[in-house]
Amino acid sequence: MIPETLILSAAKPAIDLIVKTIITPKIQEFAKSLKLSYKEIMIPRGEHFEEYFYRAYKKYSIINTLVFKNEQRLIKDLYIPLTVWREDTHSRKTENIKISEYPKQSIELYKRILITDTAGMGKSTLTKFLFLNVIDNGLGIPIYIEMRRLSKQHTVLEEISDQINSLTKQIDTRLLLDFIQTGGFVFFFDGYDEISLDDRAAVTTDVQEFISKANNNCFIMTSRPEQALSCFGDFMQFSIKALSRKESFELLRRYDNQGITSKKLIEELKTGDYEMISEFLQNPLLVSLLFAAYDFKQTIPLKKHIFYRQVYDAYFDSHDLSKGDSYTHEKKSQLDIDDFDRVLRYVGFKCTKCQRIEFEKDALLSIIDEAKDFCSDLSFSSSDFLSDLLSSVPLFCKDGQLYRWVHKSLQEYFAAQFIYKDSKKNQDAILCALYNSDNLDKYINLLDIYYDIDNWGFRKNIIKPFCETYVKYYEESYFVNPMIEQLKIIERIGLLFLRDVYLDNVSRIEDDPFLTIRQRLQESFNKRLSLITFVSEFAIASSFDVKRRLIPIIAKRRPDLFIQLTNYAPPVKDMSGFPGQIFIKIRTGESDNELYGTYNYFLSFIPREPHCFFSQDACKQELKKIDTICNKQDISSDFTSGL
């Protein structure tokens, strides 16, 4: 346990300085402008922010990681400077910002930044590090908002008020908003993807309205990739750069303070043939899983779900070295490792189904009760199981009055295992429901894990319908035109697959181009807008089917289904006479090979969208293979049914 006094004594000088030099003068000026006394109890005061900073600094200084179970570690001791990046759509050059401290210049340049990336890339760790750094260096007034706490009934402003209020010092919410509007704040909105689906629309509207009213401040939002993020199209979008081998090794060393485990693991990674797990070394979460798994078993797991299983085994069988190697944490539930896993699989699936990772105690106990009914042959107390989840097998942690998974990816791992091991005849139906869900982007990491658990189930229920969709689209779209290179037509089919794209000349727009384009798209698109990209005097807007999120998963495991087309035609066509607006189609009616290639070039500017092109022939071959296997299974089933 890290002493609270150690954390707060280190933070005290910085917090005192912010309150004295930034907040108090700002509040006094604010009160003066309202012709109110600084002593008025409903006006925000320095004490409010001082208490909030102390509470938040303590909370966000300590990192929850799968490696250390119940042991607390400081985020500053483990944080490896991450690099965020974006591609400049005009120059095609990449902008990289290494986050070793709060990048004040870049933040103030863009004002609104959206950091999106996949599970485990360190989004929350990054924002917590930045929050602490703003305080340490007196660079503004930081407010940290965990977006999963927002709902229809609980607005952004109410959450900020709850954080800043103390038991005896309440402030007026309206005056708080007025104060925020004076500027100087840095708002961290962490985890847009963790908002409950039932509350998503209401929360999004509320956040947009808050940002609009408080626009004289800086905003940093994080999320896994979500189609709904199109609502924040005025945010500059960044991703987190994959860890280099050097960075991943340094992170491993920090986990045991340059100890023997990290040394042995790094030596084995350097000497062994582990190219198949190179992807895992690029992801901070998977690096931590690798360390935990190796520390437990001294072997390197080669698939993602094996990582999670070895980590679970390590948690369940963890020894308390201070009591000797023979001491193992007692389980109140009295369940063995496999039975405990069975219950966890149901809990993980149920939590995934209701799209939450954080619960009140009664709600979580209710889910455990359901798991107990599902595993009817097991006898245990739900409260004892919850106690084990918090201590002896600490896959959950308590945050105030709420309970949550240590990391969302753990929930997804157990949910994937439930689908494979426990859903029985419903397995195909569940996978098909995930594939056809309007919220498919919520399940991408689960399906990524599932692929390695059940290759055949993924092929049959995900790859098969995806290939069928592409083959049908290709056959309906392909055409022969002697005036246009056929490779460009194939390229166009791939670029427009599951996507609508609109091109507009904005040079004649006198008002705000972004808002004007958005209004036009709302009139033209039936789907939600994905994003708008400006290239020279043109705006490229795209709306896409969420199934495109599956392309990277399939491409990573099945490169044989794809062809590589990377030589986009340069924009050599003179576009000065472009009439204004056009939906880019595969059949344009044009016989101009140069113009056709130029439109392809514009399509290639859509950022962070996978430009992978399926091979129609390879997709057809895959469909034949799947049908052949299915037919063989049917014959086997008929044969065995008579035995």
C-alpha cells in the first residue's frame, strides 16, 4: 500500500500554487464581474478546487494493472511515454507527439482532441498521466470525467459539480458553468465507448452542448473506435502509436524494477523465434499480460486467449511470498479453478450483453446470482464469490460505491470463452447476432479474441457472411470499360465496399465549411456520418457500415483473402471546373481514366480506415471450403445419430 501522505505531500506544492496563482484570482475576478461577494457560499471557491485536486491526484496517481493484483503502484513509475499520431490529409505527412509531459502548445492549437485506439493501447493511462502533469506544472485547471458515470439522469455539469463539491461546501451549478465559460480549464473525457448504450444518445447530446457552451477551454476525449464518434467531427483525431520493441522491453523492466523475471523474459524474446507475437509487444496491456503470464509459468504464450488464461491461472493460484511459497490465498467461495472460471464466463458474457463494466453492488450480485443458477451443480455464496473477485482473485476492483472489471478486455475474454464453451446450440446464433448487431463496433475486441479460441466458429459465422457480402457487391458492381483501367475499377470497388462517400468543392462556401457540409450530409445520408476530411478545396465525407471494423481482424489472420493495391493515382486532373457536389460511385458514367483515378485518390484520404482489398477469387474459394466442411459435418451427424 502506497502511503497517502507520500502522494499528497508530493502534490501539495503544485496544488497550492495552482489555487493561489490561477484559481483564486480567477474566481475573485469572476465574482467581481457578477457583483457578488467572493465569500458567497454558492460561488466556486479555491477550497472547492483544492479539495478536488487532492482527491483526484490521489486517485489517478495509483495505477490498476493486471500485473500487480492487489499491489498499488504509482502511474509515474510505470508510464512509458506514448506517442500519439495523425496523418495530415493535405501533405500525407504524419504528425507525431510524444507524450512525456503535457503538450501545452499542441493542445492549445487544436483545442479539441479525440484519441481513439483499440483495447489496451493505454488511453486511460495516458489521460491520467496528462491530468497529473497539468497539476504538477500549473498549466491549467484540469477536470477528469470518466464517461461511464454519465447517463440520462446524470449530466456532465452535475458530474463536475459532484466532484468539486465537498460535504459542507456546495456550489451553484449555474454559477459553476458561468465560471467554466471564462476559460482556462482542461477537460479530460475518458472512455466514450464505456457509456451505456441506453444512455448513449442523451449523453452525447449533453456532452456536445456542454462543449459548445464551454468552448473557451481545451477538451481531450478518449475512446475505442466507435461509429457514434462521428458526432465529434470537429475534434482533431489522433491514434496511439504502437510500442517499439525497445519501449516494450523498458515497460517489462519497470514491472519488476529491473528484476530477474523481466531480464529472463527479454533474453528469451531476443533469442527465440517469436515473430508471431510481435503484435502483442506493441500493445501496453498485452505487454503486461505477457509479463504476468511468464512470471507465473515461465513460458511465452503464443495466442491472445492463452495470455488471458495464464493470467487468470496466476491470479487464482497466486502465492503470498511473505508467508512462504506454500501459502495460497483462501477462496471464500470454495470453488476450484475450473468451477470459478465457469462462473466468471457467465458473468463476463452477461456484463458484455448489458454493455457495462461498472456496477452497483446489488446489480453485480444479481448477475452472480444468475451465474449461480446457470451453473446449478455448483454450491457457493454470491457474496463470497464477489469477495473473491475483489481480493483472492482480484479481477474486479472497487471504485467508491461501484464495482468494475480491472480491465474491460478481461470481461471480453470471459465472454468469448462463454460463447465457445457454454452456449452449446446457441453458439452460432450468438455469433450471428454479434455480426449483425448495429453495435458491432462494441464487440470487435471480443471477436478478435474469439478468432483464436474458435477458428472454425469465426470462419463459419463471421468470415462466411462477410465474403458472401463482398462477392455479391463485387459481382453487382464490376463492369468493363475499355477507357478505364480495370485495376482502378477493382480499387474503387474495394474503397467503396460498405461505405458511401460524398465529395464537395468547398471553395465557394462563405460560411463555416464544416457546418455547411454537415448540413448537406444530414439531408443526403440516411446513415450516420463517419467523418469529414478536407483536402485542398475539397471536403470528403464518408458514412460506412460498421462491419468495416471487421476488416483488420480478418486481414491480420487471413491475408490470403486480400490483394494489395497501394499505388493510388496522383491528383493530376484539373479539378478547377468541378461543379460542386457528387456522391462517388463505382459507375460514374465517365470515360476519363485520369479522372477516375483522381476520384480513387480522394477516396484514399479517408483516415484510419483500412484500405484492404478483398480478392474476389479468394473469397469464392473460402466459401467453397466452408461449405465443404459444413457438408462433411452434416454427413457425420447423420451417421452418428443412429448409434
